[in-house]
Amino acid sequence: MPSEEGEEIERESVTSELITEAGKRIVKIKLSTGKTSAGKLFGKRGRGGRPDFFRIVFGAVANGLRSSLGSEEGEAKFNELRNKSEFRKSLSQVFKDIRDWFFNEAIKQYNIGKGDVFAILTELDLDLETGELKWVREGSQVIYWVRSDKIRAVESCGKIEEEYRKLKEDYDKLREENTRLKEQNTALSKELANVKARISELMKLLGNQE
């Protein structure tokens, strides 16, 4: 049975905290995208044919504001900020930054392929005055669920690697033996040449004596 923490990661979830930083009121939002895929989160396979990312972040911001400011004030603040150009511009930038981070780094790190399932845990900072949204990259990570066929592929790959290692060991031994035999053959050839030369010298001596 999955733990509460595991279940929270698997489904969309949000926590928030209101702080004052450098004189600015900031809502710090921590969210999980829940189990999703790259096509749904960043592409046209999301709900309504647009990336699910925007729906998830809109929901996270709304819930974060309600949690930090109270239901009524949070709802009013969300309706105010969502129409500000600073919010929309910064949301587009956050989308681009997280998408680039995922495709340039995360998929390579975890070997995530087309259709694979994962969840992104990340943090966002929302300026309550300007509506500017910032991505906290340091607080971001990917939770990746490995498909059963990939597990079998990894196991199969492991067996192939073990077989290759054994064959390589056998090859190295045979190569060493071949080198040893070549060296021995060279030594024997030299010895044979010396014997032939000695016999030739002895034959000449015998011929001279006759």
C-alpha cells in the first residue's frame, strides 16, 4: 500500500506559505504535477488540447492564495493577479524554463521515453503586488515510474552485458596464450636457426679434414 507521501506525489497537490522577503509579500508554492506524461504536461495532449501545465499551475496559484490569505481574500487576489500582464508573461517564462529543464536534463538523467509516466515536484514564488511568478529551480525534482517492459529490458541488458564480459575474458585469455605461443615460436625458430648454423659449421670442418 503506498504511503501518504507517495499518494501525494502521484496526484496533483499544493502547499503554500506567505512570507515577507526584501519588503515584498511572497507566496511560496510547492506543488506536484501528479502522474503525467510529457505529451500531456507540455504538449497538445493535455485537457482541451493545450498543455496541462497551465491548468495545474493556475490551480496551484489559486489554491496557494486561498490557503495563505483565506478563501475570500485569496479568491479575489487570484482574480486580480491572473489578468495582470506580469503574471501572464512570467507564467509563460516559467513554462518555457521548466519545459527546457525537463527535456534537456531530466529525461537524460532518468532515461524517460515517449509515453513514460512521471511527476514533477517543484516550487514557485508569487509576488502578491506585481503578480510575477518565479520558478525555484533548486527545489525541483522528477519522480519517475519505470515501466515493467523497461525493467525486463534492463534485466535482459544485464544478462547480455554479463555474457559479453565472460566472452571478453575468454578472448583476453586466448590472446595472451596466442602471444605466449608466438613468443615461444620465435624463440624456437631462433634456436633452430642457431642449430642449423652450428651443423653447417661442423659440416665444413669435417669437409676440410677430409
